[in-house]
Amino acid sequence: MILPLLVGALAIGATLLYASVLDLRDRRVPVRTWYPMLAVGVPMAILAYAGLVTQDWMMAVQYLSLSLVFSVIFYLFAVMHLFGGADAYALIFIAICVPLFPARPLLGYPPLGFLPFSVLTNAVILNLVTPLGIALHNLYRGHRAPLPYPFFGFPVPGAEIQRTFGFVMEEFEDAPEGLRRRFIPIRTALARMVRGEGRIYTRDLREHPEKYRKELALYRRAGQVWISYGVPFIVPITAGFLTALFVGDLLYAVMRMAAGA
């Protein structure tokens, strides 16, 4: 059982690293990126489950059920635009191909022992570094904005906004006194994200400039425009996967430290 899981983990790790490069460069991970990994990972997962059934069939059913529930949840998250498609695919395929820890990590096994959950919690914890880094960048550059916007974005030249990656954080309109601008409320931005509409993505400005002539003109007049920026979540997922394999479950480690264990 251990060898198939190790082979599957190696295939997933290599694919996640490649997918991270693609997402950082293009903000897009083609579906075909996952095909070689699945060609290796799925047969290895079947072998691992076959070995687990001979040892403890109830445990095999438990992990298979967890993988199914985990996969359905993240598929629904993707449908609701709470997760990017590549991010959801990555977590679903991890759940399918490597549901268990192939070997004992440095911090030991967490109580559940379900690797995809540890990958997710590790990714969330590691991703918390991103807003802090953005805020420090803004502080160093002297960029000012109402809280919490400096933690989630930074200004870019309005005339060059099409060259960037991110969602526009401000709204602009002509007024008698001149150009009026305001930050989009966080609640409104979240509602638009869930609906999958109403947010302006800089890639769309680049690919469909004729559709956004008015907005582009306003951005040029504004001089600088704040955009949200975050490291693509596939990157912390990759980091979360590697840390889970070699170090363990970071959340479980923090909880044990807090409990004095």
C-alpha cells in the first residue's frame, strides 16, 4: 500500500509544481495538465485501496467516503466561484489519488490521517503570509488606502492596468466636480465573486478592450487604480501538499502546542 501512495504522491507533486508555474505566468492551468498525473495516480490509488481492503475494509470505506465528500464539496465551491477551477481540480485529484499519508511525516500523523484535509489546512495557513507581504509592500511604497484594502491589493498605473493580473478594487464615474472614485465594499466584492459577475478582471481588459472602452478611459484619467492581487491558490496548495508529506499537519501541530502537548 505504501509504494503506490508514494508513486501517486510523486506524480501529484511534480504536476502541482508545473501547474504553479503556469498559474503564476498565465493565470490559467489547462485541463490537460492533469492528464499524465491521473494516468499514474488513479491506478496507484486503486492498488492502495486494494491493499487497505485486505487489512481493514472498514477503513478503506471510511477513506473512500471522505474522498468523495471532499471532492463534492470542492466541486460545488468551484461552481459557486469560491475556488478557481484549477484549485478545485488540484484538491479533488489529491483526494482521489493520495487519500492517506504515504509515510509518517516529521510531526507524526494527525488524528484523521486524511492527507487532503491536511493539505488544505496547510495551504490556508501558508497563504496567510500573502496579505501580510502585500501590506508591507504598500507600507514601504507609501501606498495609502482604507483598511483592509492595503492587505489585499495595491495601486498600478491606470494606463498599464491591462498588463497586470488582478481584480479592480475601485469604481469610477464622471461627476460635475470631476472624476469620482470609491473602493468597492468588501461585502459587495464577495457577493459579486459568489455570483461570478460584476467584477472587472484585468485579463478581460486585455483580451476584450473594445468591451471596456469606458472603463479603460476612466482608469487612464485616474492615474493609478487599486487592484486586488493574490498569489494563485495553486501555489499554497502545492506548498501545503509538500509540507503535509514531509512535515505534517500544521494546524494539528499548532493545536497541540496551544494545548501544551
